[in-house]
Amino acid sequence: MAMTQDKIAQYFDDLTTNSQALAKDADISLTDALIELLEDVANGQVAIEDDKPTPAVAEQIEKFIAAFDWRSMSPADLRKTLQLAILKVTRDDHTQANFQITPDGIGYLLADFLLQTADLKSGDTILDMTVGAGNLLQTVNDVLKMNDLDVKRIGIDNDETQLALATAVDQLLTKGTTTFYESDVVALTEIPKAKAVIADLPVGYYPLEPAESYQTRNHDDKSFVHHLLIEKSLEFATDDGWVYLIVPANVMMGDQAKDLLKFLTQKAQLKAFLQLPAAFFKDPRAAKAILVLRKHGVGSHGEVLMGQYPPLKDIEALQKFLQDIKAWVKLDKEQNKA
């Protein structure tokens, strides 16, 4: 295990150092440099464009490519290594908050709940409608793979750089088998379908005027993008599909939430609202929760699972909470057989 940790630390260091060298040499952002570097790694050679990188930096990168034994790493270790590098470059580039990657702790909790409820089979599709650099989608895929599920994956995002990053990472993690679309999800009309829809929703105001058909739009002022996306998520779900969204923990509170709650009761089956461990968030106002919806069977079928994950350090409390979830899942499946 220690060996693996050392390797992750070493490769993370190398990725960072080489990204910094390339960024300086080619006068590009660290994020763009990391994207190029990962593409070079996947291709096994350094791409030279307009005489950049210069021979000295190109040679440095070639040495790194030769030393980076990524093919022999487990998918989870490789993903962690790449994730650390992404965290570092996005922090150093002062990337906006909505682009911050979804931490593993959150991804694993969401994946565990998805695994128990969505009833996925190999060949089914999972879709991340705000994929960013792809860490949530890849984390969920890791967990599904560990459970012998081989699913198709779709990621959508409106940011070109984030998608380039997601694509470069995907080349290394899944041989580039995930399908990515660049699009404003709120305005998207051609809708791919998935058995499980996931997203770590951006929070804030939607800068444009959303379509009239949105029930959660604000008629007097700017609409909340996270409300619009909760509504939109159901369009991506197949008829028997499930939706798992990371949302602000206070999303059900306040004046704006009335339209959202009305929409959720009319158009979906609200399955669960699980607050993430408080320790995950430095600022309590930034706290998040996992909102789970089901497209089928609008109205009430059984009880909504509500609660807050205990601190992950408190093993006993966590195990009890996970047992409670299991019991709820079992009951929910029985009640929804009809």
C-alpha cells in the first residue's frame, strides 16, 4: 500500500512539474498544459506545435512519459493521481468554484447509493449532465467496475477546457470510451437517455432566459441554474431511470424552493435527500446533499429517505447509517414492485 502511495505522490509531482515547465515554455495556463501533457502520455510522444515545447522541455517531458508506468496502475490509483494533478493546476489557475472537482468522499457515497438503487446491468448508460473534469463520473464508474458492471458513459458540459481535461483523463482511464458533448444543458433539446443520471450541480444564477416550459424558472428575475438543472435531469432519465444530484443542502428552503418542491411532487418521485457529512465543508453555508429522484411512479410510493451521513471517522455511526440505507432500499424495492 505504501509503495502505491509513494508512486501516486511521485507521479503527481512529475505531472505538476512537467505541467509547470510546459505552461511557462508555451505561455499557456497550467490547466491547458496538463491537458497537453496527458494527451502526450496517452499518445506516447510529445506533440510539438509552433516550435513549442522547446527541445529542452520536450526532452524533459519525453523522459517523464517513459517513466510514467500508468498502464500498470489500478484504475482507482491512476484516477487519484490524475485528480491530484487537476486539483493542483485548477487551484493555481484560480479556476472558478463551480469547476472544482467532486471529492472522492462524496463520489463514493453517491456511487454506493446508486449501486443499491438504480438496478444497473452491464450495457446500461450512466450520464453526468455537468461533467466538468469528469471525476464524479469516473469515481462512479470505478465503483460499478468493482461490482462487475460495465456501463456506457456520457458526459455533458458547456466549458471547452473542462471537457478537454475530462477527455484527456478518459483516454488514460477508459481508453477514451466515454462520449462527451459540449452543450449548455439547460438549453439542450436533443436528449440522450440514461438509466442513471448524475451531476454535481453548479450553484448560482443562470445567465440567460430559460425556456418558458421550465416550471422552476423565476418569472421576475434571474433563475437559479441548480433549480433548472434538477428539473432538466428527469428528461435524461429513461422511464425506469434514477437521478442522483449533489445539491446545496438548503435547496428545499427559501421562497425560490416553492416552485421546485411543486415540480418535484408533480413530475417525479422524490426518493431520498441525504445531507453529506458536515466535516466535508469548511463553510457550513457551502454544505451539500445528495438528492435522489425517480422518474417512474409520480406521487408517493413509500417514505422518502432523509438523514445526514455521520462523520466518516465515526465508523460505528457510519455503519449504522449505511445499514439504515440498506433497510430502506429493501423496503422501497418491495413497495415499488407493484
